Amino acid sequence: MDASTRDACPARDAGHPAGGVADATPIVRVDGVTMRYANGVSALDGIDLDIPRGRLTTLLGPSGCGKTTLLKIIAGLIPPTAGTVAVNDRIVTGPGPDRALVFQDFALLPWATVLRNVAFGLELRGVPRAEREAIAAKYIRDVGLAGFEHQYPNQLSGGMRQRAGLARALAVDADILMMDEPFSAVDEQMRRKLQEDLLSLLQVEKKTVIFVTHSIEEAVYLSDRIVLLSRRPSRVSAIRDTGIAHDQPPDQIRRDRRYLDTVDEIWDTLKQYLQ
Amino acid sequence: MTARSILDHVPSGVSLLVWAALWELVGRFGGIDLIPPMSQIALTAIDIVQTEKFVTALAVTAQAFGIGMALAIVVGIPLGVLMGVWRPAERLLDVWVNIFISAPLTALVPALMPLLGIGQTTVVATVFLFAVWVLVIDTRAGIHHVGGSLLDMARLFGGSRTQIFFKVLLPGALPEILTGLRLAVVRGVKGVVIGQIIIALLGFGELFELYLQNFLMEEFWALVFVVFALAFVLVEAVGLVERRFDFYAGSR
């Protein structure tokens, strides 16, 4: 990534709907991150990347390009072979309370109710039961799962399970919400609904979101900024600010000129990786 | 109703009744001394279970089974957990577990006798040897089956090693551990009876020996069926507990 692309980000802040929250200093700084597995496969090759505070940034790239690996490195779940990740200027050495993750396969405890699952992050932090269940109940309502507190995950549809996964991530009140292809395991109609609901939820929650997807439409629909990764071993191939105002009604976005143009442009860029 | 749909509605217990009726016929009209009529076996069974000999044998058997199973659980589950979470332990112990799970352990019982004496200790050891390996293997499988994303999730939300072990790994492995327990009970029941029969001085082994020596076929068969029934009920009871946890076994 060259200096001019990096400098492009603060200039866009003015047009951002959550303008008050966003400021110039990046909340996450990825510096020269390289990931090589023991078997010699190289997943990431010197990734430099700034994630702006208070906005939704998407990592987009072809399947198997190492998007999820990069997300897990930022989460502190796996250490990179080389390079560093800093969150709020502190080098990441492991998971921390400033980061929460929504998992692709939901990662709900099958033996626990929705209430306990949503409260589980707080349970691990030793928050007393009454307190954590009150917090969990609020987020269960916010994600639209009210009435399902005492159901088990296998009694819920895929979409509802991911709502629970989202509520759990919100309940710990982390600065950064990471989402690893969160809607890829649900059907198309449910996915659109979840995307719309996520946008309205983020209007209230004002989080920094790092979103991983391989869907161009999803990326453009949700994101303030899109980071395009190349095929493995991945580098940052381009950064696009969508310039879409996400406080407009959800169905307006899909008719927005900028939405349609950006989808086309990104497709043009990504096509070259699909030989 | 068609013939097919009638067959679909026949309760599974009927085949047992048919078998008992056939046995009754062969017993009455077959003229084989080894096979007395089922009705007489049933009556003898009712008598036998009330005798002091039977009650003593049952107590001795239950004691050997109980102690052997308890040892198998105390050793087998932690060993399985250890092998599930710590690769060196798995590498070193895997070959032993695989040898013993497939070995015809009955052959070992005579070798145990000079070591442990011709008595209850040998029977306890037999139960243990029969039961422990399947518990080790299923517990390890259960630990391995706990999804990687659940462990990532627990780490991500700040879980300590102890928390991850008790709140994620152990409950996650519970369905497989319970399956292992049921299979261990199946094997333990075999172990206790085989041990007693080889020693031939204890519990049901002593009774079987006594009946066969004196050609008391009614008593012999009565005892066989009583022991079958006890084993069946025991295994079903464990299976009942196992099924209560089924609701999450399939959803990981």
C-alpha cells in the first residue's frame, strides 16, 4: 500500500454519517503482518493497514485469501509469523477486552440457553450472574431475539443463532466488533434482513467494525471502507471508501448510484484473481 | 390396513414372545434334556431370585462390578482427557489403548489369578480391564470433537485455561463420555461374569458351575436369563441418561 492511499482516509471522514465518532487516529494499525504456516503455505505477505475508528471496514478478497487469518491475528487468536498489530497504540499479544468477534459458525455453546450464551463473555470475565443476565437480556432485545432467552441454539434458525452470536459480542462492550463472514451460513433472504438489522443496530452502538466477507454486494452495502486483498499470499491490493451514507433507509442504499458503481469497480478489480 | 402397514405397527417385543413360544414347544415336545420348557424356566427363575444363594451372588457381583467400574471411571475419563488435550500423552499411550481395546482380555484373567489371588480382587481387575479402554477412547474423542471455534470463542472472550476446561471442553465432551460410559457398562457386565466363571468360586460363576455340574438345566437357563435381564436393564438405564444429553450431541 502506498502513502497516498493511506492518506486518503482522513479526508473522507467529513462525509461519514457517524462523523462525531470517527477521528483521524486509526484504532487498529496492522504493520508488516506476514503469516506462513508450518507446512510452508504463505497466507499473508506483509500486510500494512490502518482501520479507522468508529467506521465499518470490510476485508474483501477471493476465497482462501487469508481474510479470516488476518482477522484472527487482529483478534489475538493466532500470532503472526512477522509484523505487529496495535490496537489503541498497544501491541496485540493475545485476545483483549477491547475486541469482540462474531464467528462464521456462530460458536454458541449447544448446552447453554440463549441467555447464558449471550452472557458467556461476561461470565468468563467474572461478572456476577444477575448483572450479566440483565446486560444480556438488553442485547437479546436489541438484536430482536426477545422471547427466545430460554431456548437452546439447536431450537433456533441459522439467522437467529447469529443474532445470538452478535448479542454476545455486543454484550462485552468492546471498542472493536469483528465479524468473520457472519452471514454466510444463512440463506439469502435472511442475510439481507440481518444486514439491514446490523446497519440499524450500528446507528445506535457506534462501534468500530471489522467485517470479513467474500460477497462484494455485502461489502459495499455495509461498509464505509473496503480493503481488497489479493490472492494468497495476500497483500492489500486496493482500498476503497464507498462514500455511502448508512443512515439512509436500508433499501435506499441498494439503489444508491455509489453502491452500484462501487460494486462494479470492485468486481473489475477482483476478476483478475479468478483465473 | 395392508400387510406391510400391519407389520410396521407390531411392537418390537413380539419377536421375544414368539421366540419364547418356540422354546416352549421345543422344550415340551422336542425331547432335548438341555432345553426344558420356557414356562418351567420362568417359574424356576422366580424361585431362584428369592434364594439366599442368589441374593449373596448378586451382592458379590454388584460389589465387584461397582468397584471395577468406579476404578475404570476414575482412571479412564482423566486419562482420556489427558490424551485429548496433550499430544505427547496421546502419542505415548495411543498404542496401549489400541492394543487393549481390541485384545481378547478373557485370556488375561487366568494370568491375573496368580497375581491377585483367586477371589474378588481378580474379578474387580477383570471388570476394570474390560471397561476402562472404551472410556478412554470415547472421552478422548469427545474432547477432540469440541469445535475449534468454541475454544477460539472462549479464548477470545478472555477465558482462562481452567475456565475453558470446565466451561467448554468438559461439557462439550459429555455426550461422548456418556456413550463411553454405556459401552463401558456393557463391557463391565461381561467382565464381571467372565471373571466369575473363570474363577468358578464366586457369585454367579459359582452358581453356574453348581447348576451345570449337577445338570440342573432349568436352574441354569433361569440364571442365564436373569443375568441377561439384569445386564439389559442396567445398560438401558445408562442409555436413558445418555439420551437426555442427546439434544446437544448432534448440534455441535
